[in-house]
Amino acid sequence: MNSVHWSTHLAEVDWPTLEHAYGDASDVPGWIEALAGAETVEESLHELWAAVLHQGTLYDSTAPAMTSIAAVLGARQTADAESTAWLLLMFDDAVRAYEEVELDDVETAALVRSARDSLTQIAALVRPLIVDDGSEAAAAALLQAAARTADSAALDTLAARASARPAEQVEQACVAALTTLGVDVSAALADGDPGLVMAAALARIAAGGTETTDLDALVAGWELAVEVAPRIAFGVGNLPEWLSEVNPEASAVVLAALPAPDETTIAGLVDVVIGSRRNAPAAVRRLLALAALPEARPEAMIAALRQCPPIPEVCDLLVALAERVTGGDTSAIGSSTFDTDARADSALALLRAGDGRWARPMAQALLTNPAARGLMVATSASGRSALGYALVREHAPSATMLIVGIRQALRQQPPADPSRDGAGHLIELLASWPAETTAEARPEVQALLAVAPKQSADALATWGDTASIDRVREASVSGDATVLLALARLTKDPEDFRRVLDADLEHKESAVLAHWADRTDPRFLDWCRSLVGAEAATSDYQRDNQLASLRILVAFDAGEAATGWPVLRSIIDDGRGPIEEAIGLALEWRAQQLLLPKAHNDFEALLADLVVTDRKNYNGPLIKAGAAAAIALLDLGLPLPGTPARIVKIVAGAVTDRWARDLGLRLAERLAAAPATVRRDVAKKLRSLVDRDERFDSSGDTAVEDERALARLRPILHDLEID
């Protein structure tokens, strides 16, 4: 294929009528043409990846753009063939990711079908490269398999190259492609070339195969497989991770059989636990066996076990491993480094599991780690939070040994980098505990008024420590609203409260609303009215403030409900942000008969509309809105509108959404009294979610949260399935 052909193909598309992530696609042809220039190819590839395949998203410009890119690559006209081929493989990966999820949006489904169809043409366009050498030739072979069907020309080309010797990267990719397409490759494997034999075995495993001969071959030839896997599959960062993603069952068997697993293998076992309910028990057993070995590195095994379902055996080993840790470490995410301690990670996992033994390893970390003041603790597979912040979120109970440890940590020298100082979060943790249990920590908190004035002053105010008034007043000279509010809370002087309103209150409004003493103060009420305004705020936190202000105003004057209803209605109608709280406030007003009859009817109609009509943002439907509205209608004793299929969609969408799961479970629980048709259809869908191998998505540790969700869902499902 020559440059005329690919240029003609490019010209055949009406690009300005198509869109990508940043607007219309009229700029796409220029980027594709620039692939031919050595000085422009890198920037063009970046622009194409960012615009037409933004974060793996498909647009109506994506398929024609990728087809044109394939034409350029197949004509050998790109200045960076390897990276151009990589972009096409990324496209195939994105298409498969879309196909793995249930799509009920007609427009998106059409885009996916178009993208899938284009892969056939892309495979034909890059096929000439298979006779070449290099990663782009291997990519061209893999793209033949991506098309899922291949004509005789493609199969002949792949077979011819697979038989070439010496067999290296391209030949291995050809064997893998043929195997994926279901073609007999015995002729290519007749001479027993180890790399080709492994390529075929890996391709069968990637397709879901679990034949014992393939799994045994993978265990026996693990080092060779590590070398071959990136050649026959796209996106293989390391073999255990890839294996766990494409075939958890095979991964559990293979990784458990490796005689001397390294950290990547342990990570692969964790991936099995996270990704597969069915295969998790075998992977957990192997992890427990490894953790029990005397030579096991406790830090690595704690990192693995804390992501496992918190069964007693896991908790016992987390306790035992923490006892073997003698100090902290440092870790990094990107360019940022931070202090860690595996004992704290173990303790947090035990706390989440409800295991009372958590306090001892946490106290040991605080008491013996010289960097305890800045510790970051693991809260998910890849995320960390300041220790104090994480414990506050988990509602950690107080304990004498913990308070002793926190006091010692607060007396440590702060880290050289102020951004790594977690003293403020530790003070917030102390403030979350009863004043009588934290009395001995007051001196340390007072001493940090100059370093962490906001958290220190707020803690002292929360405890009602009037003996600190002079120190807090001194700190308030800075004019910070948090410190001024703490002073007012301690003095209870109206003038101190009013001075708060003169400070910069951005992002501090919620604290003022929560702690203002005299809720009849005219100036305070006027400020509340300014927060409410005349329409729903832009940001979610501002909407929270609007709701709090409306509640305060109506408590002072019931007539404010009629004035505030348009704003409250707008927040509800929009469906995002604090939707549950907004609906709850409207329900309160309705119960107190503060809404006019017209608003009563409007509210009920609005709830019904939220159930039957999706509210959306740039990420798609707002799952919480429909579920919250449905619960509210049931609270009012009203029937749910819409078809059973619509109710099923709302329940399933909420239950499978990390942020809406609690609402989904509560709604499902309420549907035990629903009509038989609705109950039966909801139960059928929830049963499929319970019985599937894939875990629910999570905001923290996937397996832990999934097991917790299943524990709540199973009794609900039992009630729904009772005739």
C-alpha cells in the first residue's frame, strides 16, 4: 500500500462532523499526516492518543482515525512504526474493555460495534508488515487475531511466518495469533521450538484454557514464559499480573505451584484474590502458606494479606507478621516519597475486620518508629492516606496505648518536608475521641498551635478546654477562620463569633454552620441566606452548605421553606452531589407540612421522574439519584413508577457502584414487599451478581469490600426469593 492510498482513505472521512475528547475531529487528519515526519511523529501520536482514545474512551472519530492510522502504518509511512502499532493495540484493548461490560446505551453500543467492525479492516491494512521484523511486525500479527475472524490470506501469511527460522518475536506472535483464531499450529511446532511451544500454550491460557499440560508447561518453563508473554499479548507488564487478569483459574494453579515465588508472583496471587471470587480461596491458601514460612518477608506478606478477605487465618497471620516488623520504611508514588510502617498497615486491616487486636501493632508503630509523626498507611491496593486521617475515617476507638503513642509521635521533630508532616491528622484523631480519654494529650496539642493551628485549635474547642483560651486567642491573630471559630466556641462570646464572618470562609463554611452558637443572630442568618442564594450551587460542597443553611433558616422561621424550595428542588432535580441529603430535607419539610400543596405534588412528581429518567454527567448516569428517589417514594408509601426492568436497572446499577452501593442495598431490602414481578426480576439480577466470578468495584480494598457487600446482599436476596 502506498502513500496515495492512505491519503485517499484519510480524505474520504468527513472529519469536522465527528468528535473526539476535545471537540470536533477536524484536527485529526493533520495529526495523522504528521506521523510521517521524524520531528512531528511523537507529538502527533500523543495528540491522537489523548484525543481520539482519551483514557480508553471511544468516540465516533476513534474507529475511522484508527483505520487511517493503520493505513499509514501498513504503508510503512510512519516515522515511529513501533509506537504507531502500540496505539492500534491500545485501540483493540479499549474495544475489548467496552465489550466486557453490559451496555444499555444505544449510542455507545453502536460505537462499540463500529469499532469492532473496523478491526477487520485494520488487520488487513497492517498485514503486509508481518513479513518484516521488529515489534510492529509482531503487533501486526496480533491484530490479525484481534479481528477474531481471518480470511485465507491472513492465515496463510501468519502460517508462513510462523514456520520461518530462527523463530523469534514475530514468529511467536504469529503462532499465538493462529492459536487464538483456532487454527491448528502443529506444523509450526513440529520441530519443538521452545519459544513457539510456549507461545501456543500462553495463547490457549489467555483464551481461558486450563489444560493441565499447558499449566504444567508454564510452571516448568516459567522463565521462558516471562520472556515470551509480552511478545504474544498486549500490555503484559509482568507475567503474574497478566495471567491473573486473563485467566484467574489458571493463575491460581500456576502461581501456587511455583517453587520459589518472588514479589511479582505474590502480587499475582493477590490479583487473583481481587479479581476472582471462585479462585480466591486457593490463592489465599497459598498466600497463607507463604506468609507462614520463617524466611517470609513480613512487610511483603502484610501488604498481600491485608487485601485478602479477613477470615480468621488471615487476621491471625497479620498479627503474627506485625510482631516480626522492627521498624518503618519509605515508599514512593510517582515522585513523592513518604514514611510507612507495615505494623500500621496490618493494624488498619485488623481494624477494618473488627479484630480487637489492631491497637497493639498500631501502638508499636507509633511508639518505636522515629518517623511516626508522618506515617502514611495503606488504604487500598495502590493508595495511602495519612495515618490519623485513615483512622478517623474508620471511626477507630480510643485506647490508652494509642494515646501514649500519638503523644510521643507529636513530640517528634517534624519532617524536613512540611507536606509530609501528619501531626495535624493525628490531632484530628485525638479530637474524634472523648475528652476524658485524651486529657493527658492536651499539652502536646497546645504546643502544636503554632505548627498546626487549625487542627490544634479545633481539637481544644471540641474538648471544651477553656484553659487554652489565651493560647488559642494568640493563635487567632493570623485571622484564620478555623482558629477564630475555635476561639468563639471556647469563649461563647457573640463578638468572637461575629469576627469569624469577617474572615476568609472559603471551604470553611460547613464548620461555621455546624458550630455557630446563636442561631437567631440576624447577621448569621443573613450569611446563611447568602449561601443558599437563588439557585443550586456549582460544586458539591457548596450544595452541602446550601442544605445546611436551609435547615438552619427553616428551624428559625418555617416560612423560609417556601423561599428555599426552588433551590432545594433544583439540587434534587440535578441528581448529583448530596442528592440523598437533599431528598431527606424535602421529606422533613413535607412531614412538617412546611411545603405548599403545589410543592407537595411537585416533589412527588420529581421523585418519580428521577426514578424513570436518568440524570447524567460527563461520566454517565448518576446512579445515586434514581436509588435515593426510589427509597423516598417507598418511604412515602407510594408505588414505584416505571417498568420492572427499570427498577432492576436502578438496583443493579447502585449495588455495583462503589459510591452508591449502600443505597442500592437499602433499596433492594425495601423491595421484599414489592409486587411479585418486580421482586422476581430484581432477585434474578442480584442472584447473577452474587453468583458471578467478578467482584464488585470498590473505593478501597476490593476483596474486603466485596465480601462485606456479599454478606449484606445474601440475606436480602433470600427475602426477595421467598415466594
